[in-house]
Amino acid sequence: MKAIYDFSGHVVLVVGAASGIGRETALACAAVGAQVLAMDIDSEGLSTLAGGNIDTRSVDIADSGAVDSAIQDWQKQYGRIDAAVLTSAIQKRTLIDELSNAEWQRHLDVNLTGVFYLLRALFPIMKRQRSGAIVAFTSGLASAGWPGAAAYASTKAGIIGLVKSAALELRAFGVRINAVSPGLVATPVFLKSATDDELAMYEKSLGVSAPDEVVPSLMFLISDSAKTVSGNVFERRLVPRAE
């Protein structure tokens, strides 16, 4: 069986689109007809996406003014934003007693506050439309923790509370929001933070997904197929690969 989507006539915002899951999501949505709004701080990575039905903009989502400006400009240009997939994150492994104020704050600013800025900018648009779907990203580390990952794990736990509250605020407007914990995925954020020994252990046990393997779940959640699904946290567990 094969799921087939048609996003023609719809506008999809993908944040963190320059690489990893965000990049694969942007390409997949564009391939099924969506007008894609691709946002990332990495302008060089975005430049390889630009063209066709992908419109790019370099934004640091920790900058509330830049977020508001980008969302407002795109809304004026395209008239609507039907869905948003918010994948941006940073992760640097540092033990708590070695964690600087600046590093802690940067994790909060990007991984949690940046998502809040995006939601705050998107809510009025989707409320006026009385339609829309949003996906934000949490992590298994939010509940399990990991040595050196306190800053990252804390922000990802915060995403759950943010999404749960947002879903209740949006329900009366026909707008949906869910959180996805994608499991172990070979994204730049994960590959740069994990040690060689950690990667080898995961490959032998749980397995590590390619970024494009997460995309079908995201496309389902922003599609009409999930029109009654909101306020959930989806944990994506890997099926062990056959030898």
C-alpha cells in the first residue's frame, strides 16, 4: 500500500529547511504541489533549495522581529499558510557543571523560545483562516535524559507543554498542532553531538533512520488525513532492520 498526497494550492512553511528532516520535508511537500516557504539560519544550505515552488528566507528564529517579519511578508505574498513543520534545533553536549550561561540560553532561545515566536506569528493567520496544521519536534531525551544533554533535553520537554497548551487554544478555530519525537535520525544536529561510540552502539541496537524516513509521518500529520488529530506527542520507534 502507498500513501499519495496532493498539496496543490496549499502553502507549507518548513523551518530548519536547509538540512536534515526539514530539507527532506521541504522537497517532499514541493514534489506534491505545495508552495513551500523554507526558513533556516543557514543561507548557504537554503540556496540549494531555492527556485520552483520553494521560496527561501534566512532567519534566526531566536530573533522575534525577524520571525514576525518573515511570516508577515510571506502571508502578504501568498495569502495564507496552511501548514508548518518546525524542525529547527541545536544540541551541544556539555556537562551541567561546565555549562555556560550563554550556551544554556542559546539552547532555550532556539529550541524553545524560537518555536514560541513562530507559533505566536502563525496563530493569527491560521485562526483567521479557521484552518491549519502545525508540527513541532520534541525528543526522547525529554523524558530519558542523557549525559551532557541537559540543555537540549530541557528545551524538548518544554516543547511538549507548549504544544499541549497550544492545541487547546487552537481547537475552537479548527487549527491543529502536534509534537513528534522522531527517534534516532542521521541529521547534522544528531551526528555532530553524538560520539563515535554512541553512534556505533545505536547502529547495532536501535538503528538510525535517514531524514527522509521521518517525512511520511509529517506529511500525514499536516494533511487532511489527520484532521481530527491534535495535542498529541507521537513517538516514532524504529523497527529493527533485517540482517
